[in-house]
Amino acid sequence: MERKGSLKGVEIRMAKIDLKQLLFQEATEGDIPVMTEVMTRSFNDDSQRFRGEPEGGPDGYNNGQFFRQWMKKGKCWKIQLGDRVIGAFLIFENYPEKGSNVLGTIFLDPEFQNQGIGSYAMNHVHRAFPAKRWILDTPEWHTRNHHFYEKLGYRKIGEQEEPHAGFTLRIYQKDMAGLGSGGGRTFFHCFVI
């Protein structure tokens, strides 16, 4: 089955993805270049759509420094479709306290967004890294993420100014139904500590 979509007036065709073909593999330093390429496309696409800016993301998102810094402190996994890396996620377990996990980032190549892959990936994250509570943040300008999180039961618990970035982050939290249950819910995008 094929879906049609458009990106700034250009028609694109997307084949329906069999989500069971997705692979989740722990990332290594050797994966940093390809993950950085995908992250750059993803964050720049979001910046163009929601801010009207040609590029933008967390410090080091477009030169590999993001992964070199945070992979040492968290667990980074790449999301693959066959041999192709189409996204990644980074989590921090038992932070800021035991039983809480933080989603440091999750992103998909824009070509693979809006096909259920983010939800599928987050179900994997919940199963692989069980926690009583998940915490994440997202820019205040990223309304697609707000709707997604709130629809899935996340609640906004605060805001944090990011003076160096020039915007405010919304902080979201989800208390899981039971430790390790995955909560049956998913969420998507970015928290950088």
C-alpha cells in the first residue's frame, strides 16, 4: 500500500512500512556520522516547519558533538529499516531519581515520519527500559509534539527557559501504569539535559 504526501509542493510517495521489519541496535561511536546526518535532517525539517528557520537543534546536533557528549552518559540506540539507519533515541535511566527515565532525544528521518514508527519505537523503549515515570521536554514552538504527548496521556509539568537557544522548553511527564508495563502509551521527540 502506498501513501501520498507533499513537502513544500513536491509530491512524495511513501510505501507502507511493516513495523516488524524495524530493528533497534545499540549505537556505537562508528554510528555517529550516519546518526548525525539523520538527526540534522530531522531537526532542520522541524525547525523549518514550526519556526520558519532553515535549521536548528540542540548543541552539536549537526556535527556529531551531541552524540559524542551524551552517548557517554546515556544509552543510545539506532532505529533501522533493514541496513538503513532511519532514526535514533537516547535515554538516561534512573535519572533524576531511581525509577525515572529521561528521554534525551528520539528522532526519525522526515521521510519516515507519520507512519507509526515513532510510536512503535517508543513501545520498544518502554519495554526495554522500564520505569515508573518517564520525563521529556520539547520546544514550546513544537506544537505537533505537544498534541502528540498530551493525546497519549503526558502532562505538562513545567517550563524551562533556554536563553542560549532563545526559546522555552515544555517539560512533560508520564506516570506509567505499572513498572515495566510500557503503559500502553507512546511519546516522541526531545529532551536534552
